[in-house]
Amino acid sequence: MSTPATTSIDYTERIPNNVDLASDRRLQRALEAWQPKFLHWWNDMGPTLHTEDVYLRTAVAVGREGWANFGHVHLPEYRWGIFLAERNPDRTIGFGAHRGEPAWQQVPGEFRSALQRLIVIQGDTEPASVEQQRHLGLTAPSLYDLRNLFQVNVEEGRHLWAMVYLLHAYFGRQGREEAESLLLRNSGSADSPRILGAFNEPTPDWLAFYMFTYFTDRDGKYQLGTLKESAFDPLSRTCEFMLKEEAHHMFVGTTGIDRVVTRTAQLMRAHDTADVRPFGGIPLEVIQRYLNFHFSVSLDLFGSETSTNVAN
């Protein structure tokens, strides 16, 4: 079986990338000016627990078929960058009035506003989840869980970079202003909250985190899966790679909930009682309440079937 071709990511650059950023000096300078603001946000709003005992995976190459090769670094050495799946020069638009035409490499004027809105909303969710989860490292059940938490956090930060790159590269001054605003809003803020309600809810404990990564990141998977089909090719290629990272986030939620429920069942059987709290377990009725809440909040993210946004 042959291995799909991969595009290397240049880690010698100030901003690691595989989009030949150095060839566009104006764009490179704009993103390099945004980078310190991102790092300031990460230091202020990112994980409160700092450790060098956690290794995180980081992409070193990306393939057109969605494949990627990963290396591993300490958390303090993690470097955010811009990684797009390899371009398919024969890709065509798969739907609508433009079906069969070559995929767009630039934003058509008539769709500029709608595309920018989609990218801004997607971008706004990424740092929001980092803000929601920033204190969880202090109560991590294990080093394994801590590693998973930090892996999710740094990848959400990179997903923010992915959307900011698109805003800077394709949407001019308005895009640059929107990129700035992505760091000014904060989850749960009374004055400047995140755009979507689910990303203003607190994530105070690990069961909430598992439910978030099970349900809310699942909505994220559907959203990215939809955007991957976009006629705007740079957005499609961006989301194609993001989906690979998003799969791990859902794995964290699925296995986390599975571990909690399994332990509850073991304690119920061992002590012949539904109240497993004295034995360090979480009762099924509490798990059910968490599930009901996170399922409902995540379902709201899909919006209404009949709305102006859906029509657009």
C-alpha cells in the first residue's frame, strides 16, 4: 500500500506553516503582529497549570487525503502554526448553482459576507473552549487526562490560528479587525461574551469536560465536516486537517464518559446501592443531569431549520 504524499511544515519560520507564508511579506507581517497578542491571550486565559512533564503531538506534515505525520514536544515548546491539507488542483464545487465549476481560490464578492461570518463564528468557538477549561489541569485525575486536556487546548488554539489566517489572507481590513476581536471576547464575560451560548457556559469539573468533548465537540465535527465541502477551497483544506485533530477531542469525551459510567456500575454492584458517593463514585442520576444539560446546549448549536442564516 502506497503512502499518500505529504506536505512538510516549516518549523524554521517564526510562524510554522505549509502555505509558503514567506512569499507574502505583507500577510506574514500582519500575522507576526497578531502572534504576540495571541500569546498574551494564551498566557492570560489558557491553562493555569504549567508543566513540562506532558508531551504533546504536533503536526510535521500534512497530506491531501487527510493524512498527517506527527512529532512530539513538551507543552512549553509547542508552536502554533498554519496547516492546510494539500491542494487538489482538480477539485470542483460539489453542489448548488456553481456545481462542477473549479473550486474558488478567492472569495467571490457576493458570498464574502456570509463566508466571513461562518469563519468568524467557527474561529470564536476555538479560544472559548480553552477559556472554559483553563482551571481543569489543577484537578486532573491522572497524567493521562492532563495530557489529553492540554492536547485539546493547544489544538483549539491552532484551530483559532487556522481561521485567523483565512481572515487575514482573504478578507482584507474587515478580516483583520475580526481577527483582533476573536481575542477580545471571553467565555462568560458580561461585557464581551463569546458569540454562541454553549461557549459561555462554565466547565467546572472533569465530568463536564468529558460531556463537552463528547457532545459539543461532536457539533464541531459536523460544522467542520460541512465547511470541508465549501466551494471556497482554502476553507475546505483548512477544515480537512482540523477534522483530524477534532477526532481526538471526541475520543477524549467518549472514553472519559465510559470510564465514569463503568466505575459507577462497578461500585453499584460491589456495594448494592445506587448512592455511590460515599465510595468515590458519581451516581447515575448525576451523570444523567450532566448528559441532559450538555446534550441540550450542544443541540442548540445546530440552530433552527428555518432561519435567514440557514437560507444563506
